[in-house]
Amino acid sequence: MGFFLSLAFIIAVVITVYRRLTATEDATGQERVVNGIIMVVMVIALAGLIGIFIIS
């Protein structure tokens, strides 16, 4: 059950960050960089969780 809660959390964060990255409102360059870094980290975490699920 913890796996699925972690998966749901990561997907929620990825969706939120994606919406902020593609927003039409003006965002500062620093905010876009931070959101990009968060997106990369969450995608890596998602890939890791899927890998752990497949291996086990």
C-alpha cells in the first residue's frame, strides 16, 4: 500500500509542476529552473518506484 501512496504523491507533484511550467502567466526564470529540477527529480523517483515494483 505504501508503494501506491508514494506513486500517487509523485504523480500529483509531477502534474502540479507540469502545470506551473506550462502556465501562460509570467514566471521568473528562477522559478522555472526550480520547477524543472523538481520535475526531473520526481520523474527519476517515479522510474525508481516502477523499477522496484518490477524487480520485487
